[in-house]
Amino acid sequence: MNFEDFSPGVWRQQYHYKSFSPVLVNHDWAWQDARINTLLEQATRALGELNAFSLIVPDVDLFIEMHIAKEANLSSRIEGTQTAMDEALMSEELIAPEKRDDWHEVRNYIDAINTAITELKTLPLSTRLLCQTHAVLMRGVRGEHKQPGEIRNSQNWIGGSGPGDAAFVPPHPSEVAELMGDLEKFWHNEAIEVPHLVRIAISHYQFETIHPFCDGNGRIGRLLITLYLVSHGLLAKPSLYLSDFFERHRASYYDALMAVRTSGDMTHWVRFFLTGVAETAAKGRDTFQQVLALRTDVEARVHELGRRSKSGLSLLKLLYRRPVVTVGEVSKALDLSAPTANALVAEFERLGLLREMTGFARNRVFAFETYLKLFLV
């Protein structure tokens, strides 16, 4: 199937609305647009450079957790949550009560990513895996009563108050199982010659068009990109997340998806997607370089603490994973007495490694600000 000849599907009349039935995607794909080839080369090179850093950076999992936290925050923001990045890294008791619902959604997303990556070690990328991930995502938050972990058996829609005035109505629930089965085959079909980055671009479009869950499709669909790359060996670690790119180009993202459904413009969507991969991978590579430079600098400063340097290095490891902490959290995580933890945090303040955020005399919160800023750019 050539992109230029692609016919996306048909609109089917239901009771008082029309739903969109996309065509199946598990087949060969080709294109005439040479720009796709250039973008594919750029995206593949940038992804390879990012992956190389994830293989050579010591204790890389510490820093991957920050990538995951950033993705969870940005992907949830696309869906309307208002949790800031530093808040996403705090414990629940530090979050204002009126913000805790949004905070739980972000934390669920972090749990969903970590659970899915772990499950990939024993379970192939599949509808079953996505259902398990969806159950974690929707646990105890808005949407928890909308069939968490299950493929939908009712009609959903995007925009509007119902399918009658919606901006887009996905396929009827009776079609979802076949469409997801076809998509799953496409992920693993070794008989067709479709590059992985093009395959996941098509897959993301198809997943968002099927909208197989009652809620949470955007977040699961964006996570699908990373799961695909990890499951097929393009990434050794889950270090690439496109929500930052999609959030900064939100209107273009939705327009590009809709253009495929309305006019079959798969070329434009794939070009947009590959641009996002190239830019995001390059940005992730640069962040790793900055992390390595910062790590060299701060560890040299911590060695100046003399007899406290061993505890200081342990605190640094904690801060790489959780750059917003309280003295109590430091005490518990490092198994230090409260006075010892307080003194260590004070030394980190003196070295310019921690900054107190609240201005309070009690219940103080400290941020590893220079590190946190690397993931806020």
C-alpha cells in the first residue's frame, strides 16, 4: 500500500450518529515522498545516539526515572491535569488537597510505565499488555469506573457532548477486537518490509483511531510508542517519550491525526511523527550529556565533605531519582538519624546542591534545582 493511495476507512451509520471504521494496517507500506526517507534516516541516527548514552551512562536507571516522571507529567498535561514537574516528584502529603487528584493521575502513569517495562521481559507487546497497563493507569482516579483494563464494549467519542455532535467518533465497539488483533499482528509481522519507526507511526495513528478503551487512550497510545521501541530492541532503556513534542505542537498533532482519517494523508502524519522522534531523541541525548557533566561537578563537591562524603554520595543517588525531598525522607531512605540527615542536607545547601523551596521554618522541602532544570527545558 502506497501512502499516496491510502484510503483510511469508511463512516458507518449507527443509530443517530456515524462512526469511523479504519482499514486494517497489517500489510506492506511504501511511499514516494523522498522527504520521508531523509527524516527516517535522521530519526534513526538520533535514536541510536540516544540509545548509546543509555548503554554507557553509569547507574542509568537513576536518570531514566526522571525521563519517566517527565513523560508522565507531560502526557497527563495533554489530557488536562495541572500537576507541575516538581510536584509530580513529591510525596502525597506535600501536595495540596485540591491538587491530589491530578497528582494521583501522574503517579499512576509513572507506575503504569514501570509496570509495562517490567512486563515486557516476559510478555510480548500485545493487547493483553496494554490492558494490564491501562488497569494501573486508571486505578483510583477519574475514569476508574470506565472499564479499567478492558477493551470497551460501548461507544466513545472525542469532543462534543456525545457521538451526535462529536469531533470524531471511533469505530463501533463490535469492530474493536478485530482491529486490535490486526494491529497486534502488525507489530510482530516479520514478513513485511516496513521500518520500525514508520511501523510505530502508523500504529500510533491506528491505536488512537480505534480508541479501544473508554478512557485513557491518549496516554496509553503515547506510551505504546516507547513500549514498541523497547520491545523491538531499538532502545535498551525507556528513554524516548514524545509527549513533550506532542504537547508543544498539540494543534498540529491532532490535525495530523485527523487529516489521515478525513483525507488519507498518511504522508503528512509520518513526516510529523519522524520529525518528533528526531527532535526528541536529540534532546534526550543532550540531556544525558548535561547530566554527565553535572554529575562530575557535583560528585567532586561532595567529596569535599570528608567523613560525610560517603553519606553525601548516597544522598546524591537518592536525588538523581527524587530531586525534591524532605529531611524526613532523607533520614528514612539513607537510614540516618534525624539530626544526621538534617546536618547532611544543610551541607548540601552550603555547597549549592539543594535549595529550600517553602521558606518555612518547619516542614521544609528541598530541591536539587540544577538537576531538575535539565528536565524542564
